[in-house]
Amino acid sequence: MSKDIKDIKKDILDQFRAIEGEENDTLPDTWLMEEYLPLLNPYEKRDFEKAIKQLAANGFVKYKKGDVPKLKLTEKGANLIH
């Protein structure tokens, strides 16, 4: 089953929840690059970018694009997952 933007946003927030993320915590690069992104098909990878931008626009994460995307939990995001 293909993941949509909503599923991807949930996966990201669930991963922050799993690591008991607090404000300013960053998702581990290894999780993103080795465990999550390789499982996404090309359409889901495109939606990953959209999902991250939506989470950032809503103030839940800070996003720094690069070879390895950096996702940092904000105070608002930490409040959401706890």
C-alpha cells in the first residue's frame, strides 16, 4: 500500500514519539537514510518533501534540506507528540 502525505507526516511524528523527542531533538540520520527513505517509492519520496514542508509550515519541525535532511522538533511539535 502506498503512503500518502498524511501517512508520511504520521510516520515522522511517530518516530519522534518513539525516541521520546523533546524540543530541539533531531531525527537520527541513520533512521531517515537507512530505515525510512529506502523503503519509499519515487512518488512517496516526492510526497516526503511535501510532508516535511507541511510539518515545518505548521511549526512542528524545523527542516534543513541537504544530502541528509535534518528534522528538528520544535516546542509545538514536542507538545503535539506528548
